[in-house]
Amino acid sequence: MRARKESSGSSGSDLPDRLGRLVQGLSRALVQATRRAGHLPALPESQIAVLRRLSHAGGRTPAQLADDLHLARPTISNVVRDLTADGLVERRPSPADGRSVLLMPTARAEEMLDAFRQGRSEVMVRAVATLPDEDRERIVAALPSLALLLDRIRAEG
């Protein structure tokens, strides 16, 4: 109800700030709900971001990973050290350059990510199902605009 109240009568000048807070809150709430549902271990979000990127990219060097995630290399080193110690990331010699290593998610990491994706989907299905039809229709109508906004934000990065 609060979201509707905030949206009525607004001039739109606060739209970027409101949308940013909403997206950030939605993302955090989704991760927390998925964790509570038992589909995701309590890994820090930085570790989850690294695992997702490695899984999606099929492996990256530490420098590439730092650039991809806009994190400092020492931060990546610390995160990768912890993930390696937990058996979630392995280091392999780079086929392109024998001096560097490729970071690869382990099978265990891929299983965790799959469980998270499944759990996240289940949480979203349950939450969306509780919405009135008119609200689901509004969300569906907004999806193309949100996708365009995402593309514009990525283009700035």
C-alpha cells in the first residue's frame, strides 16, 4: 500500500531516487527470502557476485573479474581466497598466458547457484501470485521500460 501512496501525486522529479531505492530493496529482500527458504547459504553478497560472474563468463582472470565487478584487485583477491578455501572456486593455468590463472567456479558452486536460481524463482512466483491482477498487469507493462533503463545504465558503465 505504501508504494501506491508514494506514487500518487508525485511530480516525477524524485523518480530516479525512488526507483533506485525500490530496486535495491527488492534485490535485498529477494536474496533474504531465498536464503530463508533454504536455497542459499549465507554467503556475503560480494562472494555471490563473484560466483555469478564466473559462472556466467565461464571463468575469468582476477584482473578481468575486478574490472567486471568494478572492485579493487585486493578486494577480489580476498574474496577469491575465501571462495577457494571453501571449495567454491578453483584456479587453473590460463591457456592464453601461462603466467596468469583463470578462476573457475567448482561443481559445488554451480550447484549452489542453481539452487539459488530455483529458490529465487519459487519466491518470485509465490509473491507475484499474491498480487491483484491489475498490479501484475502493471508490472508486465513496465518490463520493457525497465529493460531499456537497465540497458542505459549498463551503457554508462
